[in-house]
Amino acid sequence: MIRTVTRGEDATRSLGCRLAQVLEEGDVVLLVGGLGTGKTTFVKGLAEGLGCAEEVTSPTFTICHTYSGRLDVVHADLWRLERVNEIRDLALEEALEGGAVLVAEWGEAAEPMFGAEALVVRFSEGDSEDSREVEIDPSPIFEGRLGALEAAVGVGASG
Ligand code: ADP
Ligand code: MG
């Protein structure tokens, strides 16, 4: 588990951008955390880090956006999708097989499907209005990239 604190929106965006450097095709990043904790902000940085030129917007009403970059980024918002079948219908697995990276807000809904292979990032409020606590929990398939992940995030692992 890697823990860090971001102070301000730009710091969360930068964290996403740095974390993107260790991502590979087919990776799944599940973002967990309440409204306003910085999930979309993080995705903006992640997409930037993967060379996507288009600005990321929240996919709440469309459920899914794809951005083209060094790797394609499929940005999903699973808010209100409760059943695994609804998530299956989004064809996320096909996107992953096609070499994209999947990053999902309200990612807890996808944990039954992707949890075992995902990088789970949990956001919560920090000690001030503009701080957020961020916990990065890589599944065992990221084991070979842990050092790179820590270096990218810029903090030591704990826990
Ligand atoms: P979510 O997608 O989790 O609902 P957003 O990224 O859309 O959250 O919004 C986060 C809001 O919190 C933005 O208005 C942003 O300016 C503000 N904010 C304040 N501090 C931070 C921080 N450290 N990281 C991310 N967002 C922050
Ligand atoms: Mg959001």
C-alpha cells in the first residue's frame, strides 16, 4: 500500500500524470472515494500522462469516454451501476483486450469483476479543504512494477 497526501487540485492531477508512467496496455485502475474527493481530477492527469491531448470531462451521463494517447484510455463512471452485468454490457473487457487502459470512477462497483487485477486508488478528505488522502493499493499482478510505482508517486510504501 502506498499512501500520500495531495494539497490542491494540481497535486492530484500531477499524481495521476506520474502514475500513468507505469501503466501498460490492459491495466485497470479503479478509483474509489466520495463525491468531490478528486477522482476526475486524477483521471485528467492520468490521461495527460498517457499523451491524450483531449481534455477529460466527467463521464457521469455518458458512462464511458475513450481518449487516444500513447495508450488509449477508457474512462468510465460506474456511479449507479450496481450489477456486474450492467458493467459487462459496457464492453470494458473488449477495450482492455484491445490494449486500452481502463480507469473507472466509483470503481468499487467493478471490484467483483476486475479487483484481483486492478490498481485500486482510494481518495478521502484530508485535514483541510484542499487536501486529499490517497491510498494506492496494487494487486499482486503489479508486483514487478512496485518500485517503479513508488518512484513515480514519489513516496515510500507502507502497510
Ligand atoms: P470527484 O470526481 O471525486 O467527484 P473531482 O475531481 O471532480 O472529484 O472534484 C474535486 C474537487 O475538489 C474540485 O473542485 C477540486 O478543485 C477540489 N479539490 C480541492 N483540493 C483538491 C485536491 N487536493 N485534489 C483534488 N481535488 C481537490
Ligand atoms: Mg468525478
